[in-house]
Amino acid sequence: MPTSPMYFLHATVIASTLTLTLPGLHSATKVCGQDPAPIDWVLRNGILHLGDGGPATTGDVAISGEKIVAVGEIDPKRTPIREIDCTGLIICPGFIDLHNHSDGEIQKKETASGMNYLTQGCTTLVTGNCGSGPVDVGQYYDEIDERGVGPNIMHLLPQGSLRRKVIGSEQRKATDEELAEMRRLAEQAMTDGAWGMSTGLIYVPSSYADTDELVAIAEIVAEHHGIYASHIRNEGTRLLDSVTEALEIGNRAKLPVHISHFKSSGQDSWGLVRRAVEQINQRRNEGQVITADQYPYTASSTSLGATCIPAWARAGGRKAMIARIDKADEQSKRILNAIDKKLEVTDNGHRIQIASYSVHPEWAGRRLDEIADEQGVDTLDLVLQIERSGGASVVNHSIDESDVRFVMQQPWVATASDGSAKLPSGSVPHPRNYGTFPRRIGYYAHREKVIPLEQAIYSATGLPAEILDVGDRGFLRVGYAADIAVIDPDSFIDRSTFVDPHQYSDGLVHLWVNGIPAIADGRATGSLAGRAIRKGINDQ
């Protein structure tokens, strides 16, 4: 269980006013000043990081209803209903997680609060990433608003799920009729408020779309001013070619390009991401809009199959894949050779750690080579055994620390988790689910000084808002949504580890989502104040 427990505050509702018993907070009975509307909260004397990457100043922030109504020096004649002394604490916009996979979890009662993200300071999650998630965006948004959620939710049209809905999992070119149907569904998704389109070009069936097909769908997204967010085809030795394809899609379809979890993965590709940065900077200097995001860790996480087995070999699903392997022909040899090569560059599987495996849950947290030795089998045979039994999720320790530090210094790289809403369990997932934002801001910026603190905060606030072209979030500005985090800079840190990941982060003091306290004095209030944020509909 997490050792930073979240407790529900006792609240008393009196005359429709929520009164919270918090240290440093007192009530006022009279409201006056230029604006006749009452100020619900004033956060006094905090270290203001506005979300724009500029230097911090000292000042106040006022909240009325769902909006920020003052930033800086508050008219002393305007007496708030509630006031918090934030001396020595950072006040900044709530964080926007550009790359999240809580599509299913956020609709479940147990994980609807997104507590592992609220405790990081996140007030908005962007789902539909890596080409996977709900295609019916309108229905998804409606269900979120009906059920209630902790953080706000924005959604990307997932191209892989779109292709599966129209074509299935077949590895073939789309017909003209199928392409027209995908474009029609894309039009509907964007009309319903999707923020762009995502691809997961190592996954089935997203990877079966060629560049022309992706451009054709992206053209519809561009008409609605959305973005193209891509888990590119290869993050290893073919990284540069994969980045080139993403930039081509953006250029031809005339829309911004965003590269998801930007990195070079695998020892044989370490350092290649630096050349990719040069490639991107050149195109940015020529005027193309290109951004990226990063989780600040030296490991990635996905399925064992996607880690070790080529996408073409996974066509048609697991049963078809196993049949190809068992056929003992040239194609089977190609698959086995590909797995063997992956194991070779991961130190015979030592860099691959089981996150969860239903057949042997006790293997969670252990490395492939260690399990193989214990079982008396080759590591390749262990991979095949796991795949025959339904597969496993894994953590792949495949990224160079110096590359991580280099990428985060790029001013166009946002912070994003690539995780999902979690509850403590017997699994051993990637710590990014619990610690991405405090790690970037608290560890790499505040403690290690890899980047300035204001840049780290910008990477989680103003930058993702600019990438998505959000009209009313990501900055501390009058009229913007009151999504606000209050942080103790000296104690804001991730506690989740690769061995013990189910640990909430420390140092978040207060958090408001749409003007409603979600975290107060370090404790969860139990509110579900988040909502679906539809592009062009309720984002202004």
C-alpha cells in the first residue's frame, strides 16, 4: 500500500458553501471591491509560476467559482470567503498530461478519481494515445461527464482503433471505400471535440497503415485544427526514418506534428535521439510545427509481444501469430531471429522486467533471464511460453540516462507519463504512473538542476496547452479555468520505484480542479470535479 495515504476530508455544507477545516485557512463574511461577485479562495503570498516559462514572482491568486479572477496583487478591499497562506510554496497551473492511457480506467468507479495523477499535480489527462482507445468520441465524453472523474479528460482520435473498427486486424491496404469510412468517422470524432489523432505504429493494426493512409485521415484532422500525435514506427536504430515519416505526414496534411515519448530505445541506438533533435530543429527553423513529449525515466513499458515480436508477425492476433511461429518455415525463422536479436540487445532479457502476468503473478518485478534460469529454459523459450499463455506487460530498461537528460532540455519537449490511473495491486508497473511530474520538476529541475524550474513547470503546463491550442488552461491568467496546484518545492518528489511502484508522490499541498479542491493540505477531498473538455466546444 502507498505510504503517503490519502484521507478524505470532513466537510460541512452550510448554505451551499463548502467549509474545509484546514491549517492556514479562515473564513470571511463580507465581500467587497470592484467585482461584486464573491472571491471563493485567495492563495496569498505564493511563488507564482504562471506557466509561461518566465521567472517566478511573489503574489496572490484569487478563485471565484470555476475561474481565476485575479493574479498578482489582490485588491485588499476584496475579502475572500476562504484564504490560504502560501508563503514559500509554488502556485502554478495544474499539470496537463499529454500522453495518458486511462481511457478505460477513468470510466471505472475504482479508478475514476485518477488519484495517482491528482497527487502528482495533474488536473487534465489526454487519452486516446498510441492509436488506442474509444473511437466514438462523443459517447466517450458523455459517459465521462455522466460518471464523474477526478481530472479533466481530453481525447485524441485513436487511428489504430479506428482502423480496427473499419478493417479489422488484417495486414493490408485499405480499400477506397474503407478509407472513405475512416475519414467519415474522423470527421465525426473531430466534430465531437477530439483534439487530434494519435497513431501507435508499432502496434496491430495501427502499424498496417502506410504513410498515404495516415495522411488521408490526418487531412480531416487538420481541417479541425487538430494535431497529429505519433508513437512512431521505430524508436531504435530506425529512429531517424521514423521521425522523417512523422514530419512528412504533418507537412503533407498541413497540421502540427507531436512525437510521443521521444527517445532512442535500445543500447544499439543510444545517442541517436540527439541526431533526431537536430533533424527536428532544422524543420522547426524552416517553419514546421513540431513538438514532442517525454517521461523522465530510463525504461519504457508495453506488452512483451510488442517489445520482442515484429508487428508483421502479430497480424491477425495472438492465435495467428503462434501459428506462424509453429509453422517451422522461413517466416517462422524470421520471427525467432527477431526475438533472439531483441534478447541480445537487452542482455539476454535481463533488461526486460515483468510488470504483470496473469499465469504467474509472482513473476511481477522479476527479469526475464532470472526467471528463465529458475525455470531451466532458454530466455527465448520463456518468451514463447508467455506469449502462448496470453502474454504479459513488461518494463524495458532500454534508455540511456544521458539521453533522458538531453531530451528534457529541449524547449519544445513536454512532460507526459504514458501511464494510466492505478490502484495498488500485486502488479509491478512502471513508476511513471505515480511519479512522472514530480520526477521532472522535483528531481531533475529542483534537485539536479538539469533544467531551470520554470522550464520544467512550463513543460507540464503552458507548453502542453500551446501544443493542443487550449483556450483556457495551462496558465495562471484571469478568466482561465481554476486548475491550480500548490507545491512545496523542497518536498515535491516522486517516491515510486521500479521495485516498489505503488507509491504516491510527496509535496503536493493543494490542488483545485475547475475551482473545486481535489487535494487540500495534502489530503484527498474525494471530489470528482473533472469533466470532458471538448475541442472547440467547451475549451474557451
